[in-house]
Amino acid sequence: QELKERGWTGKDLPPPTAEELLGTYCVVRSMLAAASGVPDYQRASRHVVKDYSEGKLLYCHSPPALKDDDSNMKDEDYQRETLTTAIKNTNNLKKKEKMEKAIEMA
């Protein structure tokens, strides 16, 4: 409701602020302070940075060449291809981990 008052529609929502992102992350991951129940932003931020540095988070950003009008590949195509590749690599990694576990069990 508040976003509609500011003129935002469903397609062009603003990105979440750092506080909104970390607050949601804390609630989803149950990272709350034991005594007060307040979200633990420091712990959540360390997890996000660690996941990013280990490559667990997908950072999809088109190269500068794609932003020109004369390029053949559009930004949406680039992001779709990047996401498809990331999903494929994740599935391959899961298969590899399953095989390694099976070998260890044998």
C-alpha cells in the first residue's frame, strides 16, 4: 500500500535497503538475539559476505558492452543465460556430492 502511494508499480519496485534485506534474512534464518528477539544484523551480514565470497550467491550483472544499443544480446538474455548456467552448475555439483557420498559409504 505504501509503495503505491509513492508511485511504484509491481514491475519497477525499488531494491530492498540493506536493513530490509538483513532483517528478512535474520527472520528466515532465525538469527535473533537470545534475550530480546531483535534481528542480529552483524551475524547475518557476516553470513551474506561469506556466502558471496564463496560463490554461493549469484551476482548477475551484464558487462558494459551489453548496455550499448548495437549489441546483439540484450540484458535480459544475458541474465537468463547466466541464471541457466548457474542452475546447471548447481545441479552438477549436487550430483558430484551424491557420488562422493556413495563412494565414501562403500
